[in-house]
Amino acid sequence: MRKGRNFFGKWKSIFQRRRQKAGADAGQENGESAPWVNPYLAYSRAVIAAVLERRGLDYRRFRPILIDTDCPGQVFGEEDDVDQVLAQLEDGLNFLEICTDRPDYFTDRKDYMEAEYGLIVRIVPKSRDMPLYGNMVLDFERNGEADVSRFPEDVIYLPFQKKKMGGGLP
């Protein structure tokens, strides 16, 4: 267990240093802080593959539960964070659950993944307390704390945008 903490501790410190540097470089002119952008979204599949390998799982057994963003302020014509990661992950998936307050937004993506990959996507409302069947949570919410207590202990929790960690993380 110590190895796993050391592995994730190193990644966490790298992310924190990059975030601090990105915030400083973003030019905090006029007293405004620039919105934080995760510079590692482009490497999401590689990071997830490394986590799966560390846990002894292969990609075929990867069953993501995607918690949709609570700040979908995307620029017209550009993909938001969730879209960027889904585009990396969809090839080879055998399972996908999306917890969202905007199910209509995912209709086209769901239809595409079903037609292209034969993947049946389960879309569930965030507000409902429904059973989830995945083995890794990909959390894209920015506000609030990471609440891992609502998931079974064997589920891997991977926050993409959280700045505050809580909810009983080991």
C-alpha cells in the first residue's frame, strides 16, 4: 500500500506545482485570477491506463463512471473537459455510465458511441441515488469537495478538477 501512496503522492505534487505555476503565469493582472485549466487532460488515457495497470486491471475491464462538470461554461464550438476525455477513452470501452444534470447534451455522443463502437452508454441523473456499476469514478465537478464516501471502497476515484479534497480520502 505504501508504494501506491508514494506513486500518487508524486503525481499529486507534480500537479500542484504545475497548477501553481500555471496560475502565476496566467497573469493575475487587474487582481483577477484566471480560471484553472487542467493541463493534463490531453494525457487522460495514459494516466488512466497507468492507474489501471497499477491496480492490476486492463482496459477491457475498465468501467468508468463519469461525473459531469458542474461548470459547463464552454466556448461555442469547443469541446469542454468532459468531451476531451471521452474522445480519448471511447475507443475500446466496454462500459460507460455518465452522471449528469444535462442528459440532452450527451445524446449525440451516446448515439455515436453506440453506432461506432457498439457501446451502450448509461446516462443517470446526478441528483438521484441510483446504483452505479463502474470501477473508476472520473469526477469533473469543480465545486465542492471530493466525496468518495458514496462509492464502494474498491472503486478508484480520479478527480480531474477538484481543488479541495475531502470525504474520507485514504
